[in-house]
Amino acid sequence: MDQLRLLAVDAEDLAIVSAHCQDAVMRVEELQFSPAERKFVMEMNRFVWEKLVPPKKFSLFSRPAYERRRAILHFDRVIAAARLGFDNLAPDDVLVLLAIRFEEGDAPSGSVELVFAGGSAIRLDVEVIEAQLADVGGAWGTTARPNHRA
């Protein structure tokens, strides 16, 4: 089975989830907060970093094949959610997730920050860290690899 399933219950776990979600792309409308259920859900196309294999030799006829997978990340026990830098974004605009961070408050509560390219972010105030990442579909190939050169 090569579908990823991760559970995060502390800051170290959340850092691992963050690494697997780096460069995931999603539309604004795929971010949903349900105050009644105290749940925040993100549907995304995540880049499969864990299967990254460097190309052996460059050839015009053989490009490295990278993968993306459809995945869902959800946070439970969310007290509040706030969007930062979303003022001019439309529901079908695409976001690129760069990192997920946790800032502890009155332990075990705190704030989870979802940081996106372009300066937007979402802050989730949580009772505790309780997040799950799950691949929900098959992989598809891509020749594009996210580039993080300074």
C-alpha cells in the first residue's frame, strides 16, 4: 500500500505532516472550517516528496517523472479559524502550501499556522494538536518539481 496516512498529536508530528504537505496546491474553495463540528478540512494535490528519486542522467527523451496525489488534511478540536491575506482571493484561486507551524499557548492548546506562497496564511486556534493527513486517490505523473532555490 503506498497511500500515505499520518496522524499528528504534537508539534514534532505536525512537522512531519508539514514536510509531506510542502508544495501542495489547492483552490481557496477547498479550505473549509466547520465551527459546529470544530473541524478544519483542506483538500489538496500534494507533491509526493517521499518518492523523489534524482534523475540518473539527463536526456531529452527521458524526463524525471514526479508524482502528485489527492489528499485530505483535517484538524479536529479547532476553536477558531482566521484567514490572513485572503482579501483579494477568489474561490477558484490556487494556493501553494509552504509550511505548517505550531505555536504553543496554554499547553496543550495553541495555534496552528498554515503558511501559503504569496503571503497568505490561516491561523487555527486549537485545544490540542489533532490532525490527520490521508491520500485519497491514485497518483499521477508530472514533470514539474517545486523549486526552492534562494
